[in-house]
Amino acid sequence: MRIIPAIDIIDGKCVRLSKGDYNTKKIYNESPLEVAKEFQDAGIEYLHVVDLDGAKAKHIVNHKVLEQIASKTNLKIDFGGGLKTNEDLNIAFNSGASQITGGSIAVKNPEIFQEWLTKFGSDKIILGADCNNENIAISGWLEESDLKVIPFIQNYQSKGVSYVICTDISKDGMLEGPSFDLYQRILNETKGIKLIASGGISTFDELPKLAELGCEGIIIGKAIYENRISLKQLENFILNK
């Protein structure tokens, strides 16, 4: 199971929200690059970067931060937040993203998302399936759709998606533990999907449990920034896999 720390960006700074609420913003570091370098020094290879300004603005905003991290570290970055057009996507890839995550676009403009899948391939395009009460949420989680998360993933799996990030919004940033039951059901009902779990990670002990379920990756945010999980623990987990 891949360990994927998260860097969420507002105004070029490394922040965290609770349940996606922009009013709960807490700044952890003025320099996302500094944070990314710390992750790399701990033997971490992957990074999840979310452009929260982009998610709100509905177009890419913090691509310069992405470019800086990509050019000054060896981290493989998946990037999301506000990617709505071919131009947004080209900017993200040209700025150094290894993969991009599309969530709202997959709901509101499935034709474009399908085009991206066809053009770039399923290794480059991740489906963002973020949900609240199992309803898919979009637009930086400011809107809830009437689509249910498992049928949503199944539909896109049938169209070629292989990577899915699923965040249970009710858990995100709350440090109360992840949605083990939801992930188990997703994995049972979408055989072969590469599921990346996100939201609620609070202790190191949860990582082996998610690996046992069959999650392909795990995104960890606030638990690192609040020192609930140390970079040393993550380094040892990666070395002992």
C-alpha cells in the first residue's frame, strides 16, 4: 500500500480544513516545498496536492506551487482541485503532475473526463469519488449531488478507470478514523479497482488495517501535521513493506 501525504494549498500556503469547510482553515507552513522536502527525506515517494483555491475558482490556480515541488523534489505528484478544461489539464501536466484527479468534472462533464481517460490513459487520470453520506460531493465539496458513491465508481470502472480516490467528507480532518466499512464495500463491489483511501486517518495502527482491506494507497494529511503519525513511523512502514 502506497503512503501518500497530502498538501492542501490556499494562497500558496500549506493548510488543512475540517470536513472541507474553508472557514476552518489552519495554516501549517508558508512553504509547501519545505513540507514536500521533509516527506521526501523520510523516504516517501508520492504526494497528493490539492489546489483548494482552484476547487473554489473552478480552474487551476496554484500551478506554480506544483511546478516548484515537482522541479525541486523527486516526488510523484497527483494533483487535483478545479481541473475543468483541457487547458487546466495541460497546465497541471506541464507543471510536473504525474497524475491528475478529476472529481467534479466527472459528475458535471463526463464527456470531457472520458476524453481525458482516452487521451492520457487510466494510469494518469484518477477518479475523485468524494462523498458525504455516500452521496458524491463536488465543487470543493460545496455541493452534494444525488449520485451514490459505489454506482458512480462502478460506472467509471466500466469506462476504463483504474485509480479512485475516495474521501469520506464527514471524516476528513476530524482525526476520528477512516471509513473502513465503506472502503470494504467499495472493494467488494468493484473488483480490481485501485482504491486510495482518504479522510479521517488518526493513528498509525489504521494503516495496516487499510492495507489488509486491499487499499492500493492511503492519503494522510492532518495526522502528520498534528504529530499523531510521525514521519519516522511512515519511513519504517515503507521500509518494512
